[in-house]
Amino acid sequence: MKNVAAPSGGPVTSSVAGVPASADLSTRDRVTQLLLERGATTAAQLGSALGLSPAAIRRHLDAMLADGDVVAREQAVRGSRGRGRPAKVFLLTDAARVRCGTHHYDNMATAALRWIARSGGARAVEAFAAEQVAALENRCRSAMEDAGDSPLARAEALADALTAEGYAANASTIASGGQLCQHHCPVAHVAAEFPQLCEAETAVISRLVGTHVQRLATIAHGDGVCTTHIPAQPRAQSGNTVTTVRTDK
């Protein structure tokens, strides 16, 4: 945040919001954490979660916009839309995600995968991606031992396991089944060039919940959240079949 020296030795304030920088820090961190966990969120939702007035949350968001920590977009509305402009949603920028501890060693990882692709082709990249998520799958499977057989119950247990791994995940029940959302991806920049990483992760989710799944959105593709749909009544299939489908193109 850009600061300016206050006159007469007073507190340092934000050049955007006029809020004491020391007092602002903890609230700004809480806003950042909420955006990391929830993805695209409106100012009203942030204010409600933090117990802040609309004016107060707007001051913090204006400061974060000015510093390049968040971007604002119009909220996507599915189906018929009422009168008036849609509400704005706020998302963390890539730079802000980096400061949250994400995307470490991206350049080296991308360079390594490019070398693998040149040397061994697409199959080699797929094999590498599968091996990388194997350890994660084993840890999550161990954490889900008592989840039972229901795909939706297993999705909830998987969300807890993924959150413990740093993915800020949650699961919810929707009309057509269940939905697993991951609000943080530690390899999003690399996966943007090598979608095999997302495909390997989707295969892991399918095996762990015990049914085929549909990947609807990914952070690597530019979405605010990685979203995986778990159908309510999966087809009877031999083995585990993974369907990777985007509905937002």
C-alpha cells in the first residue's frame, strides 16, 4: 500500500482511503483471506462476513484496487436478469496470490515441463502430472477413511482434506448433485500452459469421490474458482471414468 507521512508526527495513512495504515492491515488481511477462500465476491458479501459497513468495506477495496491487489468485474448472471446493472465482484490479482504464498518456482516448473514435452511428448507430460498428484491422492484418501460410500459425503471429506493441503476447498449440495470448489491453486500459472495438471487432478477427484465428475471451471483458465460438479445419479460404469467438461466457453 502506498503511504504518505502524516503532519505533526501523526499516524501514517493510506493515500487512497485515509485510514491509519496500522489499523488497516489486519482488516485488509482478512479481506484477502476471504477472497482467497471464496473467489469472486461482492462488496456486500465481504462487508457482511467481516461486520463492516458498506462505506468501510468500500474504502478497503478502493485501496486494494489502487495497489493492484484486486480487480473488479461484473457479476455473471445466469438466466433472466432483472433491471439495473449487475453487481460487481472482486477477485485477487495474480500478484496478490503470489504474496499469499502461491505460485512458488513457477518459472522453473514451467521450464521443466516444456523440456519434458520436447523430449517425451504429451504422454510424458501426462505421466509426470499423474505422478505429481499421486502423493496428494494418497494423503487425501487416508484423511477420508471414515467418509463412507456416498459421493457427496466423500466430496465433503475431500474438501476438508484439500483445505488441509492449502487448497481452501468446500463442498455443497446443489439441485443436480454436489459441487466441489477449490479457491486456491498452487500451480495455476503452470497449469495455464499445461492443462494436463488439471486433468490429473480431476482424475484424482473422481477416484476419491467414487464417481465420474465434471470440471466446470479452473483458476488456471482464468476463473475465480476451480469448480467440479458431482452428478447426483452417476451412470453405472466399469471402473472410474473422468469427464472433463467446460460449460463457460
